[in-house]
Amino acid sequence: MIIDCHGHYTTTPPGVGAYREAQKEAVANDPLFKGEKGSIDVTDDEIRESIEKNQLKLQQDRGTDLTIFSPRASWMGHHVGNEWTSLYWTQHQNDIIKRVCDLFPKNFAPVAQLPQSPGSAPEKSVPEIRRTVEELGFLGINLNPDPSGGYWQDQSLADKSFYPIYEVMCELDIPAMVHVSAACNDCFHTTGSHYLGADTTGFQQLVMSDVFKDFPSLKIIIPHGGGAVPYHWGRFRGILQDQGYAPLEESALQNIYFDTCVYHQRGIDLLLDIVPVKNILFASEMIGAVRGIDPETGHYFDDTKRYIDNNTKLTADEKQQIFSGNAKQVFSRLKLEN
């Protein structure tokens, strides 16, 4: 079996975007506008069409079986509006993901967006974690280390303000993928620099802290191949050594996992050379940041299964561990149909 641990609903029907645009217009006129959750006008047939022509087709074309599916990351938009804006939008986004997974239970499993907002205490996201996991059967969460959208105005992931989230993660035995949303700071391209910089920053914040001492069962996924982390593995090992932290192999690698959203063979090979197999989860992020065909190979950049298949150093058992074995352990609430 091949489990893709990183997929987003980037092909939502028009009614989803219409709801969000109405929200944006309301808070543009009044930043304190509270409003109400309201409803989104999307039919099951629209959802089926949006999935069957896109993610499901690519699953079948590329030979993957199950995608762990969450709302579109760049649309989380935690910097937009206020707490209520984020709460209502998040609830709708998660409800839509639940509908997708109910319509295609063999192909998609749900992961939640959180209702984070700049200046808002992280613990306010706990009710939505409980709702999605305990009531809706979600497997994990996406955790934004920078709700300000590229200005980094709030606390580090190492700060104890995040501990209520870590506590409920450990209680429910769910992982978090560290994932920012769109950059509203013009200095950063959303998918080209903001995502990758946040991956690296989130890793640094966590490994240079007491988080994993305080929460030894915490499970964190760093997406997009870990940003710059594998390439600068020696730098991180050296900094931790210089500052008296335990070696990565004895500390962070008991809690941190990296996905394979790296879009060329040499990048994947580097990841596989540096990071232990037990810490790597297969992922493609399709349909996501890069949608075109690589002229050097004639294949889609985000057809990442091909890169794992082509690696000559991994054994067949190691490839299967990356393709599904690790994901089954990290997403322990995943129930697979026979």
C-alpha cells in the first residue's frame, strides 16, 4: 500500500471561494466584524466532480492508494480578519474535508486546519482539535508556526503557550504537520520561500527547546522534505552540540518526521542519505505548489513516487516503510479497510 501523507483540497468547488470572499469583504469594511458561521453552498456532486477529475485521477495514474487530506494550506489565511473569521472559515474547511473523506473513504483520510489567529492564544484551537478528532474521526492537524502570514509576530513553537495543543495531541495520539499559510509579506513567495523557511524555522524552534522532553510522545511532521534541514544537517548537529543539547539522533529523531515533497531525484536522494528511513513519510502534495512537467524527465515534478522507486540504495523493505509503514505508525488513528 502507498499512503501519501500530504495532500490538500486545492480544487474546491466555487461555493467555497465565494464564502471566503464574502468574509474578506466583511472584515475589510469592519476589522472587528464577528458575523456568524453561516453556510457554504456546495453539493456532493460538485465535490465528487472536483475530486474525480483531479486528485483521484492522479492517484490512479501514479499508483498511490490513500491520501491524508487537509484544507488548502495557502487558503488557511490565519492573518485574515479576526478570531471569528478564522474560526468560522476553519470549521467550514474541516467540514468540507470530512465530506470528501465520507464520499471517498478508501482514497482519502482527514487532517484538520486550526482556527489560529495573530495575537490569539494557541489554546483556543483545542476545541476544534477535539471536534475534528473525537467527533469527525480526523487523524491529525496542520499547525501554523506563523499565523501572521510572514511577519512572525507571535510566539515560537517552543513557547509554553503551545503546550495546550501539545497536551491534547499526546492525549489523542495525533501528529501535527508544521505548515504555514499564504505570505502577506511581499518579501516572501508563499510556496518558494515562506513554506520552506517556515519548515526550517519550525524545526529549529522545536529541537532547541524542551518541548520533546516535556512531551516525549509528541509527533511532528516537517513537510517539503524539511525545508533546508537535510541540506544543513551538519549545521544543526553542530549548533546543538555547541549549545549543550542532545544529539539529533537521541532527541529530535524520536519525535520528528520528514515528508518527501521534494521535486527532483537528487533532492530526494539527499533526503534519503541524510535522514533515517524510520523518519521519512511518503508525500507528494499533489495537486499543490508545483503542477507542471519537468522538461528534464518528461514527468510531473510532484510525481514523487517515481523518485523513491528510482533510488538505488533503498531496499524493497525500506521503500515499503517509507510508502506506508511509517505513516501507519505516525497516524495511529488511521483505520484501513481491507
